Amino acid sequence: MSQTKRGLSIGEAALESHQVYWLYVFVSVSSISFLIYGISYFVAPHMKAEFKRFGLEKYGLLTVVLEILGAIGLWVGLSIHPILLISSGGLAVLMFAGLIVRIAIKDSVWVSLPALFFMLLNSWIFLMSF
């Protein structure tokens, strides 16, 4: 069986290349989404109103800052591995907390789907980066 320079078979190298591709795609989707969401908190009044509706008005700014830092960390983490783990893990935990809040206030499944989606997406990034 043919070997690459790193000692992987051609099939293993292709699989690894495929995983790296999806890692970059998912990091891009997550980071762009969190940057847009974070910026919209400062320009769209309804974003602050959502935190008030959740009963978490005093944590809105902290949450948004963590989301923006996480988004930036995902990009930086593509070059500095520990930052990718911290950022993706942190965003996954943040979205888990968001999902719990949405369940607690009895939001519909449809409204709760983004939190679930981004929790799963960042969990995948975290696990694939381990």
C-alpha cells in the first residue's frame, strides 16, 4: 500500500484531507454566524429585547462578547490548536446554556433550533479537533 510522507496510507490521507475541509467549512459557518449575531446585538434593538425576555438582560453584553471572542477564536484556532479547542468548546457550552434557557421559557422547538444547531456544530468542531 502506498504511503504519504507522514506515514498515512493514501486512503487515510484522503480521509484526513476530507475532515480538514469540513473543519474549515464548519469553522467558517460558526464564526461568521456568531460575528453577525454579536454585531447585531449592538445595532438591532430586538436583540437586547430578547435577553430581557429571557430574564437575562444583565448578561446580554457578556454573552455577546463571549460569542464574538469565540468566533474570532475559531479562526485563530485553525493555526493555534488549543485556541480552537477552547473556542469551540466554549461556544458549544454557551449554546447548551442557551438551549436550556429556551426550554425553560417554553420557546417553540422551531425557535430553539438555532441554539441546538450551533451547540452540535461547535461540539463537532471540538471533537474533530481533539
